[in-house]
Amino acid sequence: MARNLASLLAGGGVKRGFSYGETDDFAYNVVKDGVHVHDLQATLLHLLGIDHERLTYRYQGRHFRLMDVHGRVVRELLA
């Protein structure tokens, strides 16, 4: 998965040639620097030039944020 993600983000403002975070010996549990899916989506939107905190959609007369109140841009991944 990490290689596929790295090739997807190649040339898009992401650091190259490093891995972020660690798992246990069985790659089942996160040991260090885990990234939640909301954080990954916020980072991808940031790379596309979209502010994830201002991105809203209208549903039943109310504006909703795409990721509600979750998600932060993982600055350690950016070049």
C-alpha cells in the first residue's frame, strides 16, 4: 500500500524516498506516527490546493464539512 500511495503522490509536493510511521512485527498495529484516514484526505486536499476546513456541501438546507471536524494536514509528508 505504501508504494502505491507513494507512486500516486509522486511529484505532487510530497517528500520522496522516506517512510512515515511504524507498525509492529506483524504489520497489524500502529506503533509510531499513525495517520488517520481523515488526516490523509486532508493532506491530499491540501496538495490539490483545497482548504479542507472550508470545503462544504449543502444537504437538507444545512452546510456540512466534508470531514466534519476531523482531519489535519500532515506537514511531515510535505516537501
